[in-house]
Amino acid sequence: MRNITMITMIAYASCVGSSQAHDAKSGWKYDGFCCNGNNHTGDCQMIPTKNVKVTKGGYEISLGPGDHRLVTRHHNFSLPQSEARRSKDEDYHLCLYPTEDTLRCFYAPDMGF
């Protein structure tokens, strides 16, 4: 059991370390686990506030073509508040990886409460 835990930790560390996380337009860096690529090809970027609905338990995110560089068709994602990461600016950001169908990370601004 201990060997399995150690192998899992090593695999996770190597994946995180090999990521090419890039900066958000406002200057802060996306987490390595979330982001792959650069400012032009990366899977993380700011999304319009109008696409995010804050619900009692979390967030409803609706995306269409033009809302994120990887989105080619309409998507609806639901995410519990506990799984959101804190945005370091006043905007929402979303990482889609390995395809546009998979929400890898979601960043939400501090709600002030």
C-alpha cells in the first residue's frame, strides 16, 4: 500500500512539474496542474462574467463559441463552490483540458463574504 501511495505522489509531482502554466492577462500565473500551453495556445483564460451564475451550492457555467479559445460548441458545466480556485483578479477564469468537454479548473473572484 505504501508503494502505491509513493508511486502516485511521484507521478503527480512529475505531471505538475512538467506543465507549462502561463500568466493570466492581468499578470498572475495559473496553477501548473490546471494550465497547459502559453498565452496563445493555453487551455486557461478569462471568461465573461455573464457566462457564470452563482448558485446556492456553487457555479453554473455556460460557454459558447467565442467565450473561450477552445470552445467550438455550446457547453454547460456545474461546479461545487468547494472545487473553485480563487482568482487573483476580479474575473472568472476557466481551464479546459484535455478537450473542450472537460473543465479542469475554474477560478472565481473573492465574493467578499
